[in-house]
Amino acid sequence: MRDGQPVPNARVSLKTAAPLVTLTLDDGRFLFEDVPSGVGYLAASNAEAASEVQGPFQLVPGGVIEGLTLNLAPSVQISGR
């Protein structure tokens, strides 16, 4: 979400032992399937904004985590040499 509105095509990253990435749908929803067991952290971003990292989440076989909202805020650009 950004400014209370869904963000389509945002990149959602699930950091686990085997990191996973998906894109949000037009209504902002996202889904990860076949996630390995362990601990995971979740974050979302697009070209202009990023969410804070959420977690840790305990990922267990057959488990379901629902109802998460990732709020995107303007991100900072850092460059250098």
C-alpha cells in the first residue's frame, strides 16, 4: 500500500535460506507458494518507494500467514564512487 492505495507490480521479497521474489497484482495482493521451512523476512519496493522489512516469520510446513500489509514510503537514493 502507498497512501492507502494498492500498489500494482511492486516487487515483494521473501528472504529465507532460498530467497523468493514475486510481483503484486493490480489490487496489491501477492502470494508465495512452496516456501521452504525456516525463518523469513518480507519487504516490498518499486521504483519510487519501499517498505520496512517485516519479520521474523516462522515458516512451517502447511503453515499460512495471511493479512499482512506492506506500506511503501518514498525511498532514498544513495550513489557514490
